[in-house]
Amino acid sequence: MKRRALFAALTAAVVTMAGCSGEGGSSAGPGGEPVPGGTLVLQLPAEIKSGINPLESSDPTAMGIVSGTVYSKLVEFKTGPGVEGLEVVPDLAESWEITPDGLTYTFQLRDDVRWHDVAPVNGRPFVADDVVATFQALKQSTGVHGWMIEPVTDISAPDEHTVVFTLSRPYSPLLEYLAYHFNMILPREGVEGEFDLATKAIGTGPFILDSHKPDVEWVLRRNPDYFVPGRPYLDEIRRPIMTDAAAVTAALRSGRLDVGTTSDANMAEEFRSRGGFSITETPGAPVSFYINPEREPFDDPRVRQAVVEGIDWAGMGENIRGRFNLTSMLRPDTSDAALTEEEVREVRPFDPEGSRSLLAEAGLPNGFSTTLTVQRVDDEDVREAQWIQADLADIGVKVEIEIVDPATGIDRRRSHDFAMAKALRGVHLADQVWRDFEPDSIENYALVDDPELNDLIAGARAETDPAARGELYRQAQLRMETEIRQALYPIQKFDYTIAGERVHDLYASPIYQGRRLADVWVTQE
């Protein structure tokens, strides 16, 4: 209890923010009709290191710059007041039809869309051939997300405004993946190498990529030819690169920054208390925890169970994050099939006494020593590791913490160079979660290879009935929690958007949904 008191003192628990907009948007200023014009200064939390080519990049920061802002997609996820969950809506495709056997998707495209008036594309009309070129290139690329359309065997264009996807088998996640932030539609000129997709972006979205000063700022300007009438409202979006929380705090206070983001509940509470700011809290990435079954003694499932049930995950979430969801594998904000908090507590109890008994059964009555590799993004990552270390010490497991940067953390997990590892896993869609645990996935850090789990995943992908698919997802979560125990997403953190009172209609989204910025407007001074 002394340790819990110490952690509680270090991290104050924060209740639901009283300063949140009732509709989930950042609208702290006076109401009224949107006013066109002005500049929005929106923090970018990191610089892009690997380029902005959508066919190759898996960098979430790159997606935050170009997805939905510069580039459009066939379909999009809906945002706006009162929106919860993930609803697929039209973007470049006005409508679509799916054959009863689930093997053919036909998209009718808008006929009023033009590419940005930037060389070498020069504002020409958007046509179906651009969609064909994009997805053919994705199928042929060595990038990290071509698997999202793996069952698609053919993409054709019967005419300039129709695209047909032919599949080898029914594949229920396809529409969600087409709306996901990776799958932007590119001009054929970019696909064919007439300009460098890694450094230049020419799209059909509401904003044009104007300039980039490395490690300083990205700048977007209004697309005057955007296909949605009257949008965007803003003339310009400036994305200064700010990684230091103190610098973000100072810039928000001074008004040099309109919008900042943080996962630090105390920072969000400070601005709520100050007044003049809108604080929007949204469920964020899950904390991920991996056990390497090839490292002794973790090859014994009893030892893995002892470790998982020897950690008070709910206590960690309450004391370190303050605001959190106790979760299994799926995110409750994006999937109705996620286990409830009560179900999680039942299948993953906090049971130190039981953990000590399991270790004794495994021939380790005095415990053992091991390491925990921790990917550090913020201070909470380190404090969570210390919490895990202290809990495991109570059952006789001595843990040495090894702190690494995000790039090193990813490399170490992908090469399975760890005993235990902790990070954040930025997954959103239900099927995307399970992709991590297929044997051929580079993100299968914990070397999960379970035939029954594989069958459940395959069945869910072929299942067209949402309720039946959800039941398969629930069975998969239960198997991960009670049989496999090599990887889990034990809690989901919350993120906070802090916006000045001049910012209106900045609505939340669980993914990197840049099209929502077309609806943002600012009070003119």
C-alpha cells in the first residue's frame, strides 16, 4: 500500500474533463457560423524520418501530415459532433456495391474532382485509372500494409468513374482498410516515378503541401479546387515540430500554438483549470506487453500466466495514466466485440498468491531474474515499467528495466531480442489487431503461432454477419488471455487535445483522419 500511495502521489488521477465540448469537438470560443480564412497552428509531436510515400511509410507522423489532408481516399471514417466508433462514409467514391458472395466491390467515383494544381500533375481530373495505379502499386510494393488488400486479385476500371475490386475470397475488413489512413489515392504520375513520393505529395484533398523546413515545421495551404463546396475554411495550417512538453505548454499559454496534444493527464488538467482552453479527451493507443516464449523460463505457460496475473494492471492504469480503459486485445472505442472491464477482470485476475503457486509448480519457488525492454515515448512509459517491476518483485521475479527509444524498440521487438517488452501499439481496427499475431507478420513480436487462433481469425475475415464476426473476435480474445498468454494489451491510455478558444469544430477521431481539418475554423482577430 505504501508503494501505491507513492505512485498516486506521483500521478494524480484525473476525472472526465469538465472543459470538454459536449459534442466532442474543440469549440471553446463563441458560437456562430464558420468564418473562412486564417491560420491554424497545430503541434506536430515528431519529425518524419522515413519520408511521406504512402506506399512505403508506416510512420504515424507521416500519416498525420498527408492522410486526408493532402491525399483523399476512396472512403473515409465519419467524424463530427456526436460520432462514436467507426462508420465508413464516401470520399472519392460516391457509392459502392458488394455482390452477395462478397467477391466483387464496385465503386462509383465522383466526377468533379481534380488533382492539386502542382507540377507534374497540374490540376488534371481525377479518374479511375489513378485508383487502379495506386492499388496495383500497393500490391507490388514491399511496404508494411499491402497485406490489408491481400485477397484483392484484380483492380479494373470499366470507365473513368468506376473501379471494380475482385477478391479471391470474402474479406469483411476490406471497406475499413480502404478507409484507413494508409490507403490514400495517388496520382498515376507519382506511382510511375514522375515525382518523388517520399518528398512530394500531390493529392485531391482539402490542403496542398506548401513547404517543409526539416526539424522545424510543415506548412499546408488551402486547396481552392477541393471538391467539397465551401471547404476548407482555413487558409493555412502550420505544423511546428514540438516534442518537449514544457515547450508545448509555453506555446499554448502564449498563444503561439493553437492546438497541442498530450497523454499527460496532469498537463491537461492544468489547462482546464486555467480557463480559455477546450480539453478533449479521447481513447488512445493500448499499452502493449509481450513475453518471448523462446526465452527460458517463459517457454513454460505457467510462468507466463504467473507474470500476467502477478501484475495489477488496473492499479497501474489508475495510478500512472489516471484515465484509462482496462482492456483485452480489442479497443472498446472502435470495436463492439471488445471484452468488457468485468470480463477482463474475470479472465485476467490480479492474483499474486496464485502467481507464486504457479512459479512453484514450474520449479521456480524462489522466482527468477529477467529483463523488461521498455520503449519510451513519455515519462508514463517508464513509470509503468517501474510499477510492473515492483509488482513482479512481490512474487519473486527480479526485473531489470532497459529503456530504449522508439526506433530501437521496434527493431528489438521485430528481431525478438527481448525477454519481456512493453510499448504502445497504435492499432485501431479489430482485424488489424489480429494481423499482429499471424506467423508471417513482422509485428508478431511474441512469436504467437496458434492454429486455433489462426482459424478464428480466418473465420472472422470470411464472416459477413457483424454479430457472428464479433463472437469470433471474442473467442480469439479469450484464447489469448487464457491459453496463449504471450502478448496482451492490458490497458488503453487516453490522449488529450488542448485547443485555444479561437479554434472551432476540431472533432475527435480514433485514427489519423486529416479530412476533419477541412471543417475547422478559427475566430479572426
